[in-house]
Amino acid sequence: MNNETQLNHLVLSPFREVVVKCREAVENAKTAQNDAGVQAMTKASRGLLTKSERALGKIEPLCKRLLEEYGEVFIDALKESGMFSPSSSS
């Protein structure tokens, strides 16, 4: 795997998965029956979607900049930290 692929695999794909799940939750809330619980679910899922997209928007350029600056050393540091482990779904 090249460094960019490893970066996506270790760090960015979990954030992207959260964004996808949030979008699904928003769509599910739209198709559910209209009652107070559904309205609360819609509001919560939209809020979570906004926050997860914002987080991805902040972390992605930062990670790419660090990868460009430090290359393989950055990937090795991510792996050694133990905070980021390969996603089982990728």
C-alpha cells in the first residue's frame, strides 16, 4: 500500500464511514412516520451529520499536509501510536 492509501485506511475511512451512516440516518428519519420522536431523530441526525462532515473537513487536509511533509514517518507514527488501527471493513 502506498502512503496515501494507508492514511485513508488508518485515519480517514472511519471518519467517512461516520458521515455515510449519518446521511443514512437523516434519510431514514425523513421516510419515517411524522411524530415527535421522529422529529427529534431527524434533528439529532442532521446535527451529527454536520459535525461529522466538519470533523472530516478539518482532519483530512491536516493529515494530507502531514503526510506530504513527513511521508512514511507520519504513517509509521500513526501505526505505532496504537490509536489508529486498520478498519476491518476496508
